[in-house]
Amino acid sequence: MTHSDNSSVCILRLTALGDCINAFGIANAIHEDYPEVKIKWIIDSRFSSLFISDGKPIVPMVPVEIKKQGLLKSVLCLRKELKGEQYDVLLNMQTSIKASLLSTAVRAKLKYGYDSERSREGQTFFVNRRIDKPQTPHVMSGFISFARTAGFEKIEPKWNYHLTPQEISRAKELIPQDKKILILAPASAKAEKNWTAEGYTEIGQYAVEKGFHVVIVGGKGSLETELCSRIADKLQNNCTNLCGKTSLRLLAAVISQASVVISPDSASMHLASSLNIPVIGLFAIHNPDRVGAWNFRKYEVSVYAQMAAAELGNKEAGWRYRVKNKEAMKAIDCQKVKEVFDRICKDYSLH
């Protein structure tokens, strides 16, 4: 199959935000590289604002309100929204029963799902085609395989958030303009995926000694605000704590002004990677080969392999294997993080 066989493509990727950022790389690449192709992206409404610039969707989208409306009503609303529309291809990039049920609202000749190794929750019953097995275990590699199997053979991820001058200006107002900026995005969605406040504080102080100003970012949840406050209290005047103070768009604008970002497996890590800002990803619970920062794998610090080996012995960790030790992130050595930080400073002339 070639892309000329497909004049219309529907992409289904609802959550999570980091995965939506990666999926956007494919949706936007098709939208920009194949302007003749009609495209629509079905996404959870909680994350859609990141992909709307100056009031207009960067890629045509249909946000769904699953959390507010419930699944059944969301399926009915989506069916109504797409009434009369027919697509050549549906790319169902999410292996959840919620996504599969929503996919029934999409009329498409070909409905692509994951290869047999990655497919789960009965997705196979809702599709009539499987993608080719991705070249690497990475989630992004899977998304690329969706597009290439559907005929977009040379597709490569392409992120363009169309940040407005107003958004950039607002970001610059929030952070110093006379220093290099290290952004700490210390919190992920789950506590066990976060490094320690002491570790973040030590690397923050190390960066300050090298002439950086530290900016801390995060959401409004108590887990994030508490962690960010603990770090900020230690760094005092050498940092700006923006935790809970940015929208998704403003967060993107702030990260775009950074010199370096340090983050665990989180949306901020993927956002930095997509903005081509060097990011040090920190891993222990999930395999970075699957979820690492796509553009900056060489700068990650990971103890996942040894943690998984300790739990599994000689048994090989499966593609989705998650380390069960909730203290695993404490095994990350701050000295290793400093070494990678220094390497970035050298590579990007930040001394």
C-alpha cells in the first residue's frame, strides 16, 4: 500500500499526555507532509489544549469527554460528531477497551491495530489489519509503524506547536533572561516513578554553581506541588517555582526557553524532547527502551535493567514489564546525573 491509496486518515490516541505528544509527531507529520490527505485525530479532551494554537487546532481533532460523560455517552457523541464521514484508514494507536469501543464510531475501510506482541484488551476484534512489527521496542517506533504500514513509507515524527509570540513572551516574563536555564520537572503521574527531592536539589545546586538558574515545573496535584516545594525551599533564590502555575501551552513555551531539562518518565520529558531541548530522562520503573525521550536517548540515566533483573533473575523482562520495587528510583546515583549534565553542557557549549 502507498499513501496515494489513502485520501483520509483517522488517528485514535486518547491518553496519556506523553503518548499524545508522541502521537502528535505522527499526526502533524502527515498533516504537513501530505496536505492532500484529510486527517482527524480523536483525543481525550483533557490534553487537546496543547495542540491548539491561537484558538485553532494544529491538526484537526475531535476531543472526547470520557471522564465527564462516561464511555457509553462518549461513543454516542463521537458517532454523532463523525456522522456522514468515511475514512480510508483508522490508525488505532491505543490498546485499551475504551479506545476499541470508541473506534466503533469511526467508519473506515481499513482499521489498523498493533502487531500481535503489543495488542491487548481484545483490540484484535475491533481491527481488520495489523501494523508491521516496529523496528524497536519504543512506543514512538510503534506509532511510526502505524503510518508506514498504512502507506506513508518515509514518515518521520514532526513536532510543531506553533507557539505564538504572546506565549513565548509570557514564558520569558516568568524566567530570568540573563542566565542559562535548567528546568526540573520532578514529578510524574505516579510517586514511584519520581526521583528524590534530595537528588533533584543536589543536581539543582550543582547547576547553580555552573551559572544556571533553576526553574521547577509541574501540575497542580498535591504530589507534584509538595515535591516541587521541597526542592524550591532548598534552592531558595536560585530557582523559580512554576509548579501549578502554567497551562499546557505555557508549559511548552517555558520548556522551549530551557537549556537543559531533567525529568523522570513524564509528559514534560516528552515535551522537552519534542521541542528539541536536551533532556535527561530518569528511569527505574519503566524500560527507557520503550518510553525514553525519543530524541535524547543518549542522555538518559537508568537503573531499570538491574532493577528488573533483580526481580526476574534469569528471566527476560517482557515489553511491558514494570519494576515492582517502589523504592527503585532511589537507586539512581546523583553523580551519574551530574556526569550526563556535564556532557550536555559540553555538547551544547553551555559552559
